[in-house]
Amino acid sequence: MLKNLAIRNLAIIDAVDLDFGSGFTVLTGETGAGKSILIDAIGLAIGLRADAALVRTGQEKAEISASFELEADSPARRWLAEHELADADDPALLVIRRIVYAEGRTRAFVNGNPVNTGPLRELGEMLIEVFGQSESQTLLRAEVQRQALDDYGSSAATLQAVAAAAAAHAEAERALERLRGAGSRDPAQLDFLKFQIAELDALALGDDELEMLEAEHRQLAHAGRLLGDGAQVQELLYGGENSIYDQLGSAQVLLSGLEPLHEGFRAAREATESALALVRDAADSARRVLDKLDLDPERLAEVESRLGAIHDLARKHRLKPAELPAHLQALRAQHDEAANAAGRVEALERERDAARRRYDEAAAKLGAERRRAAKRFGDAVTAIVRTLGMPNAQFLVGVETDAQAAPRASGADSVRFDFSANPGQPPRPLAKVASGGELSRVSLAIQVAALARHGAATMIFDEVDAGISGGVAEIVGQQLRALGAQRQVMSVTHLAQVAAQGHAHFAIRKEVQKQQTYTRVTPLPADARVQELARMQGGVEISQAALDHARDLLQRAARAS
């Protein structure tokens, strides 16, 4: 659910901060006041196309921030978790920020993390559905129509069986393709594969051998320096004339004689004793290392020869030396697959055919469920649409099955919504025949009829009441209010009958200050709603009759709740 919307420097909006609640919210205002800009801002927040022309004149950028509260089982919350974008402190919180720069570039952030517009749009479709006069954001897509029918027909369990069988069939097909490719290898290729394996087997490179050889080579190659410099270190520390140890010993003798004369020399004497012990330890450590060092030219030659063989074979296979053991395992796997391909193909074909039978059975069951649901769904939507100013409308749901098509997770059916608004006209695909206003009302009817368990939690209807008035408008408002009991619903409206049904009401006004135009958005309390509804009913002056009618509309809406 959308909880907060903050807009800065978008078109004629300089700064707007809005808090939203659940239920049905209405947005009203005179033409040109900025209602469409508010919808544009929400669209930007959910990843719709940005236009640099929307940046307020004279400003560097426009910024929109939208905060959402997510249900525990919402698709958006799962999406955030999968993309590692969830808020670690509050997984139910989602904050989207979109910036549009005047020069044309845009940036987007999800919970403070930068994202591209593609993923943002994918997330946005799970958050908000926008139904406008000219187009619906999602309704005209075939997969959305199929999903709406499946939601209505409660085919979730069957859908899972279809998807599982389709996945098993696809996996078997991929395995068969790999095996057939392996089995069709040229014999010369197989011989070369055997030769490569034999060559690597002969090298017999151990997993940690390369690292150990390189360490040993460093020691052997620098044995002369290790012995010479190491011996010099030992002489300086302990063994030579005037060594550090001897000098510290002389200092200790002097300090021991000074300490009885002055207590302050005790610390120096104790520190010197500690230094003597440390120097002796360092000298002993160096000696132990030197005792183990051995300048062995023969061993050095052996190590260099072994390293040379390893590097030569790595260059031949175009690999790093450390990658040779893993490469050998991969070559063996290829050889085994090719050698055993013939026997495994038959077994995999049986698995694939069994998966296809399971798919066909599940898809046939799903198709039957869809056809039964399609009649009920079409009748339910038709009944609602006919109350919305289209008394002769007809809404049909077609289900066509292609049993020969390749298995799909969604089944073998294509679902199509057909519609006719006028008598004598046969129903045709919704996308081809419905006007903007008709599409908005059909969308409303579908959502009310389906009360879909899936899809966006927030629905926005942009002037869904276009072309209607009077009692029909009140019915539209009632339907939106009823839908608000299940989802968060917002509607831009010019009709008082619709606006009166809102649980919350925002008025959008345009004002001019110092030759600059600004849009203001104000939440209306009860008294102000009466004034706004009276204004929406027309007239130069607001009459007492208009005020009384506005109060009556609000009272009827409250009683109906």
C-alpha cells in the first residue's frame, strides 16, 4: 500500500508531501490544476517513462519519493528479497526514489540502492495498477487476462502441477539435446578427447602440488642469498664480534652498577634484560632456519623441470596452471557422457514422454477449470459493467486450447477478453473495441468481480467516470468504495457523486504567486468536503441547494458503509 508520496519540482508542483491510508481516496480539482501531474509522479515512481519536460522550469531536477507498506506475502516483498533490496531493519518498508534531470537522464533508487528502470518497472507492476482513459497499464496484456481468470477460477493447485510437469519436460529435453550432441561427436574428436585425458593423467598434477612446488622453487632458487644474508643476520645479532647481544650485555653491566646509586635506572636495566632475551630468540630462530636450508642444485633442476612441464601443458590447453585439475575432471565428464550417450538417450526419452503425459493431463484439467470459470466470470463482469452506464454491454472470456503446442508453465490455453458496448455489435477483443472510458469501467468491473488475490495492492483510476453522470456515477463511486475494502483505491474524478464515496478526499488547486504557477494538494476535512462537492456540481456561485445536496451525498455514502 502507498503510504507517502513526496514530489519536488515536477511541472507546476514545487513541493508536495501526501500521506495516504487504506480504502478509497478521491482526487478532485478544476481542469488544469495538476491532477494528471500527480498521476504522472506516481507513474515515475513505479518505473514509467520519464520526460525531461516534466522538470519544473528553472530547476535542475525533479524528484519523486514514494513509501510503501508491504504485506508479508506480497509479490513485491518476495521480489525485494530475491534481488537483495529489502530493508534489513524493516522488510515491510519500501522506499522508491526517482530523479529526473533537466538534461534528460534519470536515476532510480530502491531502499537506497540504485536500480535500472527495467527492474523498477517490474517491481512497480506489483505495487500499483494504473487505469487511465487512453490505456490500461496491464489489463490489455494476454498474460494479465489469463491471470485474472485463474484468480477468479481458483486454479492455483492445478497451475502448480502444470508448471512442474512443464519444467520436468523442458529439463528432459535439454538433457536429451546435450546427450545427442555428445553422441554425435566425430570419432576423431572422441579420440582427441581421450588423448587429452591421457596427457593430463600422465602429468598427474595434485590439487596442492603447484603451490608447494612454487614455494619450494622460491627457496631453492634463492638458497645462496638465504644462506648468506641469514648468516650475516645471525652474526649481527649474536655470533660476531661486537654483536648486538654483546653490546646489550655491556649496557646491562653498566646499568646494574648505576641502579644502586639511582633507583631511576631500574626500568632501563629491566628493558635491557628483555631486549637481550629477544635478541637471543631472534638469533636462535635464524639459526634453526639456516640449519634446514640446503643448496641442492639437483633438486632445483627437478623442481624447475616439473614446473616447466606443468606450464607447457597449461599453455597447450590455454589455461592457467592451477586450472588443470578441474579441466581434467571436465574432460572426463565429457568423455563419459559421449561414451554412454546411446544408452542414456532411451532412458531420457522415456522420462520426457512421461513428463509430457503428466503435463497433458494437468493442462487438460486446467483448461476445463478455465472454461467453467470463464462463463461465470464473463457473466459477473457483464452484470457490473451494465450498471456503469453501458446497459447493453457484453463481456465474454474466451479460452482456446492448443494441445499440440510445446509445454508451457501457464498451460496450453490462451485467454482473451472480448467486449461489446452496443447492441448489434458482436464482442471483439477488448483492446480493439473499448474506448478509454469504457476500458476504465471494464477494468473496474473485472477487479470488483475477481477481487484478485494476486496483482498490485494499489489501484489508480484516472477519470473512470468519463461520459457518465447522475445515478450511474453514484454506482461507479459505490463500486470503487466497495473495491477499497479489498485494495487501496484512488480515483481522479470530476463528479461529486463519485467523490462523495471516498473514504479520504484530496483537493488539487492551482495558484499564481509572483507570476509563478504552483499546484497545491490539500486533504479535506468534512466541512471542506461539502464545499468541494458543491463546487463540483457547477454554477458560478455555490448555492444552498448545492451545499444541501453535497451533504446528502456524503450522508448516503456513510450510511451505505
